[in-house]
Amino acid sequence: MTTTNDAPAGAGARDPYEASFTESTEGRVYTVTGGDWEDILRADDEAEQEAERIVVNMGPQHPSTHGVLRLVLDISGETVLETRIVIGYLHTGIEKSLEFRNWTQGVTFVTRADYLSPLYNETAYCLAVEKLLGITDDIPERATTIRVLVMELQRIASHLVWLATGAMELGATTGMIFGFREREKILDVLEAITGLRMNHAFVRPGGLAQDIPESAVQGVYGILADMPGRIDQYHKLLSGQPIWKGRMSDVNYLDAASALALGVTGPVLRAAGLAWDLRKTMPYCGYETYDFDVPTALEGDSFARYLVRLEEMRESLKIIEQCLDRLEPGPVMVADKKIAWPAQLSVGADGMGNSLDHIRQIMGTSMEALIHHFKLVTEGFRVPPGQVYVGIESPRGELGYHVVSDGGTRPYRVHVRDPSFVNLQAVPAMTEGGQVADVIVAVASVDPVLGGVDR
């Protein structure tokens, strides 16, 4: 009778190093085929990888995480096996705090979410409140034009921060100096327009806090004259540089299908070939009347995202120039005094509030007007019950505000669809299977702002 050493059903697995044999009249005959060596080598390789697998914390204070972000990397040698994202270190409770302030005061909270593009948060929030109020078509044309103007200025400023920090993380310190140099000029102009470099609280339900001064308009013209040459300079400095290109080309690939599956928007999606830009596809603030293009690329890598953002700065300059051509004299706040906060300001000699003459004029005009002013500022206006969602195209992608009103003077609920929060989901897809050094490039190319992620 012939027998083998094959394990019976239910028994443990046969030792892969042991050759099979048969019993014959001439004795035991071994059969060695060599076909099992692939399995043996694969098992040995997996065991060796498991032994070399280590966990590395990148963050939460790492300079390459664009805020207080923590990445937990499982690596084997220089290869990333798994990337886990840990957030929440910058949580500020902005959404919840909005429920305890009136509708206009809410602007001072939302502007602090994405601190590199605060005017986008202000505009998206105010567009949602105006939609609930039913006054979208009543916003003065000058106010809408100035909203577009300051948003596009801030898009350029935000992309310059991305360029500067990304260059620094890759070792191109000159790119960092250049990026922050131009950003300072834009922040100077935004300060002249709004009074602050960041967290402006400039856009308000119904319009703007104040009109744009003529000196700021001249500053915008200066940026239009200077920036095209600066963008050319960035290309000369970086685009053809072998190390820069080597670190970014064919690295952190993400195609359009994967980006859509993950909900990714903004330059990361457009660098994968899909020209999805809410200014074109779902226009707001009159963007459908502006002449500009949506830059795209097909490569879907970090270098494509870099090129897309540079071209977006050029397109923003085109929009800003058209805004200046449309700045016709007019009001910057709705005429309805039951909604519009008074914006008739006259700064005193000490620079600390209204002048005494202006206060006397207000108090002497009408007691009823003074009472209404007091109630409007302290209590706020009422918003009809309902809920709306408004999305706009921020520098990082679709920034959406879901706002709910119960008919009171304060929001019942505000939820922010922040693009940095959604886009961070793409980091594992970009980095797993790649090199540890490429994780830095991936996070930089996504351009997350953790104030918007945690809010």
C-alpha cells in the first residue's frame, strides 16, 4: 500500500521544508520538486518585514505638518506601510460658540477657522445667512465686487504661504523667503481695506463693515503690476530645478477617480485632470460674469499641484483687475436698517473709537434710532426658520456652510465643510507604499490648515 506524509484533513499545516514521500515495495521514495520555495521565501520575507516594522510619530509639533497635526507611520526601512492621521489638537469650539452669539457676531468666530483664508469663511457664512434672510439679490453691487476682490487677494496670499512653507520643507529656503515677501505686500493691502492683517470680520450679513479706501485701491494696482513678474521668478527658481522636480514629480500620485471617492476638491482634484471649481460650476458673488480660466493638469502628482497653484495665482490677478474696473460708487450694506449694522464711523483723535462729535451727532439725531441701534447690536436681528447650505471655492477646495435657524437672533446650528478636513483623507492614499521622505511632500501638496480641520 502506498502512503504519503500529506497532513490529514483538520491537521496542522505541513512543514514546507519537508519533502513529500511515498512508501513502495522498494522503500520510501522522496519527491522534491522545488515548487514550494516561493512560499517559503515569501513567508520568510513577511516575517522579516514584521520584525523590522516600527511605528514613528510625526508630530503633533512637527514643522512639516502645517499646524498641529499628528501622523502615525508604520514603516519598514524607508517604506511607509500604513499612515494614520490624528487630529483635534487645535480644537477651538467655533461651531458650538456660534450658537451663543447673534448672527453678526458669528463672523468674528468663523474668520478664525482657516486662518490663512479668513475672508472665505466670512463670505460663505454671510452668504448662508443672507440666503436665509432672503436678501441675496439685495446686496449692493459694490459690496459684492469688493468681496470678490478681497477673496482673490487672499487666494494669492494663501497660495504664497503654501509655496513658502512647501519650499522650506523641501529645503528650498529661497522659495520660502520669496513667498513670504510677496504675501506681506498683500497683507498690507488687506490691512488697509479691513483694518487687520488676519481675522478681519470685514464681511457681514448684508454687506461689508466699511468701504474700501482709495489708498488701498492704489495698493491693489501695485500688486497687479508686481505679481506677474514674481510668478515668473518662482518658475525660474523652482520649476526646472532638478532636486525640486525630483522630489515632486511622480510622487504622491492621486488620480481623479480616487480624489472623487475621497471627496477631495480644490487644486488637488484639478491637478488630477478634473476642472471642478465652484466659481465656474456653481457660481456665486457674480463669478459667472468674470473672465478667467480653471487651471488643470493630468499628472496627479505633487509637481502638478504645484503648477496648478501657480497658474491659479495668475487667474486671480485677472479677476482682481476686473474687480477694479467694476468699482462704481455706491453703498456697501443693504438698505434695510433692521439688518444693517451702522457703519458710519469717525475715529477719534486718539484712534480709540468714534470721535465725540460723531457720538453727539448720533445721540442728537433720534432717540428711537439710538434705541434701535442698541437693540440691533446687543440682541441682533431675527432670521426666519430654515436651513441652507452654501459652498464656495476656497484656496483649498469646497468650503461649505450648513446653517440652521429656529427663527431667533442666534444660529441654532452651524456646521462647516472644511476642505482641509476632507482633503487630509487623501494623505494615506498618497503615502502608503512610498518613502518616508515623501510624506513631507504629500502633506505640503495637500496644503491643509489645521485651524479649519479642528475648528
